[in-house]
Amino acid sequence: MAAGWEMGAACRNLDPALFYPAKGDVEQSERARAVCARCPVREACLASTLADEKRLRPADREGIRGGLDGRERYVAQHGEPKPRRRRKRATRPPKPRRLKPCGTPAAYSRHVRRGEPIDAACRKAKSALYSNPRAELPADRPVCGTRTGYRWHVEHHEIPCEPCTQADLAVTWFIRERVA
């Protein structure tokens, strides 16, 4: 049973759902505020509500009490909430790509893939490498004209030379004939 100031409240015999309007329901909110405006114990109701909700966040304060909604009660008690500052993500500059310098077979194939114009240094490197496959070969590079040589070209993102392409086709044809 209600005692004290609650006995004189204007909302005592009304439906409590009136004081919990749906979000955006301005009409119901205004009707609830009108009841609170003519209530003789409005200040006592608001003081009691503020004491009960002292540690609640604005989102957790529901309904209209003492003529104020939850956010208005929070502002009356604590002042305007501080705006949330979003932390900016640390942006790192992208790592620069290390491209093979022009004048190498890898640079030649890069130019071909991208549709870029091929400069003289790349043409010279390509023709020197493919005209004499044994010249300037690294120690780990297989001999051109073999399927292993073809695979090396592909793994190093190069356009395979003609002898390596022919070797790969021959091996592929031989495997297919044997399986069939």
C-alpha cells in the first residue's frame, strides 16, 4: 500500500502503461506529461525517482516520472552526457612493393601482364636470356627446354620461353596418351 506522497499522486488510479510510451509515440508522451503537470506531488515524485535512478545510465531509465522522460531525468541529475569519442584506427602506410628493376626477365613479364609499354632494357634482357638459355642462369634455375624449366618460369611469374612451353606440352600430351 502506498504511503506518504504517493497517496496524493494524480497518476495513482491511472493505467501505468500511459507512462511508458513506445519510442517515438509523442501523443502518449504528451498525455503522460499533462497528467504530471497537474499533479500536486510532482516535485516529490521527481526527487524520489532521481534518488532511485542515481546510478542508472540514460538508456536504463524508463518511462515518464515527475514530468520528465529518462534522458531528461539523467540530464537534470548529471548534466549533459559527454559525447563519445571514437578512437581512430591506427592506419599504417602500405608497404612499398619491391619491383624487379627494369632490364630483367621478371620486369619484362610484369610489363606484359599489366599491358605496359616494354622498354629497351627489358627487351634486351628477355632476348639475351631466351636466345642463350644457359647464359646468366642462377645456380638454382633449371635448364630451359624442360618441364622443370617451364614450372620455374611460372613460379617466378615469367612468361615461359618457347622451348620450355614445348617441353611442357610434350610431357602433358605424353601423360594424357598414357592414361587414355
